[in-house]
Amino acid sequence: MTPRIRELVQQSRIDVYGLGRDHATWEAAVDRFAQSLIQECLLALEPDPMAAEIDYAVEEKFYRRSAKKIQQHFGVEE
């Protein structure tokens, strides 16, 4: 679990104890959830392949920059 995701879990006061006594089990579950959420955010940013060529190029540039910033913010590798 990345430090930023751990911090967000603490801030949200998620009750992770229902996932079992094993620290690694609930940490893995929270990490999988966070990774899925980050992936959904990245998918929402993907450029529209049906857009005009110039629009697609602008969207793709925006997507790549935004995706990199999101991944860096959360400490997620590409």
C-alpha cells in the first residue's frame, strides 16, 4: 500500500477490522480497492478515438500528462 493511500484510509476512518485480524489481508483488500479506483479515474480520462484527429491529439496529450500526475500523486507505477 502506498503512503498516500494509507493516509487516505486513515483519514476516511474505514473500518478495516471486519476484513479479519490479519493486517496483511485487510491492507491487501484496501490496496486492491484503491488500485481499482485509480484505474477507473485513468479510464475516465482516456481520449475519444472517434474524435477529429487534432482533437484526439490534444486529448491524448492531456491524458498522458494527467495520468502521469495521478500515478505520481498516489505513488502508483504505470
